[in-house]
Amino acid sequence: MVVLDGESLTVDSLAAVAAGRDEVALTPAARDRMAAARDVVEEALRSGAMVYGLTTALAERKSVVLDAEARQSFSRFLVRGHLIAQGPPAPPPVVRAAMVCLVNSFAKGTAGVRPELAEMLVVALNRGLAPAVRINNNAFSTGWGALAELAAERLLGEAEVAAALDLEGFAANLSILHPVVIEARPHPGTVAAVRRLRALLAGSPLFEPGNPRNLQDPLTFRSIPQILGAAGDALGYARTTIETELNSAGCNPAVVLAERRIVSVGNLDIVPVAAALDFARIALATVVTCAAERTVKLLQSPLSGLPAGLAAEADTGEEALAEFAGAAQAIAAEARLLADPVSFEVVSSTKAEGIEDRTTMAPLSARRLAEMTDLAARVVSLELLVAAQAVDLRRPSRLGEGTGRALGLVRELAGFTARGQAPPPDIEPLVDAVRAGRFARAALSGQ
């Protein structure tokens, strides 16, 4: 049960409700705040005070005062007048995430809505409902952003495992994980990446002098901790920003209970979330690009020291896994195109008086992170398949504790490409495992 109080909602608990794993409930204190805020709204209506969107119209019509009769139909007309969104409905988990965000924002007690509205959404969530939704709304953007950020975190864990298996397959120099790396440059993400990579590779003979093939490997291998670490820091910032927004209210105007009045504010501007999601995509783009590049290098005989295309036997003329190089690069290119920031876009003064002159494009920022993460999962799946082939061909005396478990899971889902065999025609089992975070769980904890 996830309790909504306007203060303690997390990305993980939101995701559990969105997926239907948990139900939700409002706290009594949240109901009391909403009821008290609604009393302030009713007072404003009785007194005839000028309140934006309550006793007046909106945007360039804000100077139009609504009489008592007009107020009866205004809100209904306002909702219907905004049903202009285009395209397919949002995925049901996204809609449910938006509903949770909306209820939790109501629980703050600044929106002035009746508790019954929040309770209606709670009942719908607990019945597993998800209406068809296309709206652009702060709760919609934040909910989608939260789910996308969580998926990106999970993907990054899988990318760490794939990168560690790359190091084994390349017989790379593990001096890149020496403690001096984080002593000299202690970015939190890099510190965490070095520690996890060392755990994954614990016991690998590549830590022993004389076993690595090169004094220095290509940068996409040598900078693995820094690349993964930068993405970890970006996603950490995105999570912090999103969780702040999850427990915020973006309503305008806002009820000030302590002063028993309603004030116009700009909290509807959700640029912190939009910009954080942009930042996450930019950092993730480097992870995807470098994963594809390492995959290509493992397939190139002059760089890997293994047969071209990682053929089971040299000089057979078989391409083996060579064609996966182009596939990985093409998918990485598509993912990279989604990294372009959108939060600085301005819609221009499209309405009279230039009132609605700005948008954050937050829904697009969230959707692009979700799409980018989905593409990245496919690149990492190809990376794991190629790295496993390289390890099997290199036949090291042993692997690291975590990389050994990762290799075992790859082989459960996709076999070695032997002489005379075509590459796996279907890597969907690998892709599904990566999206579910199975490799990180298996490699780090044996689960």
C-alpha cells in the first residue's frame, strides 16, 4: 500500500502503483487539508473576490469577470475546450503514474479541489483503471518522466555489466579501475562505477600484471568508469528533481491556507523536470554510443586480436557476428538523435496579448527518455552477445565473479555461434532480460 500524503512519494513507489503492484490510500491529514482549502475557495466565490480561473476567465481573457451563472458552466467548458491533444493515447502505466502524481499534488492542499475528486482517482487506481489520455499536464509529464528515469537507471546497471564483459572479451587493461582514479577525481558517479566494476571483475586474471594485451586500450574501454559515472550522476540529479516534483503542487492559482486567500503563481512551469530529463538523455547518449563502439572493436580482428567478426575459426570466410556491428551503430545513432534538448523551446506569442508565450516541452522530454532507454536496451543486448562470443573465443583461465555469472546468463538466452552457424536470428530474450534488469541482478547478487 502506497500512502499519499503530499510529502513522501518516491519514484519507486509511483512505479509500483503504475504497474498495478500496489494500491494507494490518502492520509486523513491530506483529506483535511483539501477540505480546508476548498473552504477558502468557497469563501472567495461568496465574496466575489477576483480569483484567476475561478471568478475570472483565463489567459488573455483574464479580465473577463464571470457572474454566478457563468461560473456554473465555466469549468466544464474549460475542460472540454482543452481536449485538443493529438496522437495515440499514452500507455496505461503512464496514465496511472499521472493519476498518482495528481492525487499527491492535491494532497498538498493548495489546489482548492474537493477531497472527493482525489478519492475518485484513488478508487480508479485501486480498480486498475487507466482512462485514455492525451493531455499535456504537470502530473502527466512528471509521471512519465519518473517511469522513464527508473527504466534508465535499470538500463545503466545493465550497461555496467556489459561493459565489464567487454573488458574481459577485449583482454583489456584493468588499471582503469585503480583506486587512484577516484582518489584523483572523485565524482560520485565515477566512484560508484569503479566500485561496481571492480566487484563485477573481482577474481579476473586481467588484474594480474602481464595479462592485459595493451598498455592503453581505446578510449571507449579506458573511460568506461567516467562514461558510466557521468550518466549515473545525471540520472541521480533527475531522480532528485523528479521526486521533489512528485511531492509538489504545480497549480495556479494556489490556496494559501495560513492566510485564507488565493494567489496567482508560476508553479505550473515545470522546467526543472524537463531540463533534468534533457540532462539525463545527453549523458545516456554517450553510454549508448560507446557501447556500440566497443561492440564494433570487439568484432574487428586488428583491435581484438580475435578472428574477424568473432568467427569460431579464423580464415573460414564466415562473417559470424560481423553484421551486428552495423546494427549496433544504427540503433545507437537513432538513440543519439533523441538526446537533443527540448526544454528551451518557446511556443512564441500564439495567443492574444502574448499570455501563453512559453512551454517547457516536458512531455516530449519524458517520452524521448523512455524511447531512448528502449533503444539503448537493444544496443546493450547486442553488446552482451558480442562480448560473450569474444570471451568464449579467448578462453581465459577464469572470469571475474560477476562477469562469469553474466556470461552464464547470456548463454542461457543465446548460444555460441559455432562454425557453420548463422548468428542468432532473434535476440529478443536478451533484450527482455536487459529491460528487466536481470544481468545486474545476476552478476552482482547471483539472483
